[in-house]
Amino acid sequence: MITKSKTESKQGMLENVMRQFNNAADIINLNTNIRKILSITNNELLIHFPVKMDNGDVEVFTGYRVQHNNALGPYKGGLRYHPTVDIDAAKALAMWMTWKTSLAGLPYGGAKGGIQIDPSKYSTAELERITRRFTYALGDNIGPEHDIPAPDVNTNSQTMAWIVDTYMSTKSPAERSKNQHVVTGKPLGSGGSEGRDRATGYGVFLNIKYWAEKKKVDLKNKRFIVQGFGNVGYWTAYFLENEGAKLVGVQDAYGSITNSDGIEVFKLYQYMQDNKGSIVGYTLAQAVDKDHFFELDCDICIPAALGNQITAENAAKIKAFLIAEGANGPTDVEGEEILLKNGVGIIPDILCNSGGVIGSYFEWLQNRNGELWQLEEVLAKLEKKMKEVFEKVYEKAENRDGDMRTAAYIIAIERIEKAYVQRGIFP
């Protein structure tokens, strides 16, 4: 079970992203004025909105959208539905999006948001009304050339379909089709892109593969564990299994399981679909205590759930030689120091899980240009882009004799600094 107190999680995430940013900014001697701009967010929206429940009662929900920086292009970032969503969590995640889009060389800035809600407590009809009402309340604070949301924790293509339909309905009939790219991660029938569903997980897998090639590690029979078996965790495991690696442990919001002989990825996925989205009770694996999940004997550890999961409390017990961050901010600063001291490789989140936003960019482009790309074309473009970004980060880390996270931050921040230096500050 993935647990973290709400206060601890959000404070830790914001503190982590600021410490990571300041560390890289110190190394490159970032212009003081640009540091001031990048240390704060551009806009922070907090919205209270009422929704009628199935029983006729009205509940008031709190939604957030934080827009960190748009020096390189429109704001881009997910919407999550989770009890830990608040303004500080959204600020931290929006900053990570700025670094992620900059690192990937995309024409985007960073944003994030969501609703403070446990979606499992609401019916599909209620979630649709909540989503539509939140979209309407956001109004022109989002837009296809201004701020482009996407799926995140507990949201999916269906959520995006509701958003795009609601948003387009607020425009005049002649303008509606021009607004289809207000969100990405849509279903295929509603302007979505082939391959967007697996883009994040495929990107995580590719980063692991590239890292293994650099280190001359054969992925065949390597044992890996995944925290979070949603979209990212499942597709990462799927592609790793195809490469010959072996899934030996999984943790989700309900429990943790292990099998040293291997867990078949698709079999577990099918079981989860028939078990209300939970892996608990899977008979082809044994239950394991949630607090000891990261101690499982494995070669590769993939945290693909929430932030602040690997900390000073459990980092020293990790047996994996590689951490591939499928989630945003899963490793805190103290935990990372311990891992690096122990010689554990870390592929940082802003590189490792950037396949999602790259896939979103491809969907956005297709909508904008009225094009439809085939799955093979999307995956080939994604692979080319990921390889190019990985090579830059790896080379920078090697040249500096440092870690990959710092290298990734330096590349990301320098690109934004260059934009400010060239354009100046208005007025």
C-alpha cells in the first residue's frame, strides 16, 4: 500500500523540487533575476465549485491549476484526482513539468492541477459531472494555445473526453473544432493519438534500455519491481517483460505482492481489471508487507505511483542497482543522497517519464495540423526523441562526473535561461 501523510507529501515535494532547482542553479551560476522568476509560479488558481450528487445532495469540491512558467510555450501538465492534491503539491508538480518539457526540447511550459477528491467514492456519473463543472469553472484559464491539461493520477482518456467536450461546448459552433487540442490523452475517437496510452511507460522502458546499453548490462532475466500498476507501471512492465526481464514484485494503493519466479504482466493486469483495479488476492504471488516492498531482492526498481516514496528511511535497504522514476518526485533529496553513495543508478523523473509529455506533444501536433499518425510512426518518433534526450543527459553527467538528475536540470534550466536572455523581460 502506498501511504504518505498529506502534509508530509506535499511539503516534501515542494521542498524537493526547490532543492533540486537551487542545486543546479548554483552549479551553472544562473542569472539572479532569472532565478527569481523561476523560483515562483506565474499563476495559481484555486476554485470551489458545487456539483449535484446522484442522491440529490450538493457537494462543494476544491480544484487547482498552477501555471509555473511559459517562457518556452503554452503551459502543459496533468490533472490528478487525489486526496493529496493541494496548492503546494500542484506548485511542485508544475515546476517539474517546466523542467521536463524544457529538457525534452518541447515548445511548452509547465503546469499542473487537479481536484482534492478520492474518485473511488463517486459513481461514474458523478465523476463526469464533477469533471465537466471543474472544466467550466476553469474557463479560459485553459486553452489549446495557452494551457493544455492531460491525464495524471486517477484520471484517464475518459476524463479528457469529458473536458474537451465541455470546453468545446463553450465556444461558438464555428470555433469548436479549433479547440480539440485543449487537452491531450484523449480517446482515439475524440481526437486522441495512437500510442499515447503507452507513451509514458514506453519512455520509462527506453530509458532503462539505453542506460543498460551504456553500462553493458543485459536486461534478459533481470528482476524488476514496480510500485503502481496503473498506466505507467503496466506498460513499463509489459515492455521490460518483452525484453526478457522478470517482474518479481508489484505494489499498488491496496497492497503488495511478490513472486521470485516471476509474475506474468498481462495475467496480473487481467486479474486487476476483474478485481476492482486491485492486485490484492492474486493467487500466483505472495502478499508482502507494504513497508518492506522496496527491500525486495531485485535489479531494477520502478517507482511509478506518487511522490516521496523513497526516503532516508528506506533508501539504504534498496537492493536494486537502478531506480527508474516513472512517477514525479518519487525519491526525496535525502533518499537520493543515500542511493548515490551506495552506487545505485537513478534515471530522474524529468527524463525517465517524459515519454508521456512527448506523446502528448505528438497528439497536440496532429490535432493542430489535421493529421493522423499510425502507431508505428508515433513510437518511432518517440524512440528517436527519447534517445536524443537520454544521450544529452548521460553525456552531461559523464562530463561532469556527476549524477543524471543534476545533469538533466542543468540542460533544462539553461534552455529557459537562454530564452529570457535573448528576449529580455517586459517592459
